[in-house]
Amino acid sequence: MNLRRIVKIVAALNLAYFGIEFAVALAIGSVSLFADSIDFLEDTVVPHRRGCFSR
């Protein structure tokens, strides 16, 4: 498996976990879970901003 494919898989998993954690944070009103979910979103976006997917 090449590195680009692995980064895409990890980014997709981070995005999925962001959605789950964000929904739970809203449901129970947890600010700390909300903040943690934003961190997962950041982990999803950073590889794209660093040019990992540009050729």
C-alpha cells in the first residue's frame, strides 16, 4: 500500500470519528468532547493543507 492511500484512509477515519464525537458532544452538551472533535477535524484537514495529495 502506498503512503498516499494510507494517509487518505486515516483522514477518512478521522473525519468519521469527528462526526461521531461531534454528535455525541451535542447530544450530551459536553464542551470538552466538542473541543476534542474539532481536533479530529483538524487532523483530517492538515494532510490536505500540507500538500500530501498534490502530485
